Amino acid sequence: MNINNEALMGAFEIMGFGMAGIFIVLGILYVVSLGLLKFFPVKK
């Protein structure tokens, strides 16, 4: 089986950008949710 190392490294780079993007979006959603809870606290 012949693997093109250049294509493999390019694929890993694209995969890394995708995974980083997912974690960045999750972090933004977490910060926004914390801000919303601070501005609109839960009433008991």
C-alpha cells in the first residue's frame, strides 16, 4: 500500500483546523451562555 505523505500531512492540517474550529465555537457558546446567565439570572 502506497501512501502519499504530502497528501496525508495536508489532510491532517485540514482536520486540525476543523477540530480547532469546533472547540472555538463551543468556547464562544459557553462564554455567551455565561453572559446571558449573568444578565438574566434565574428567578426562584
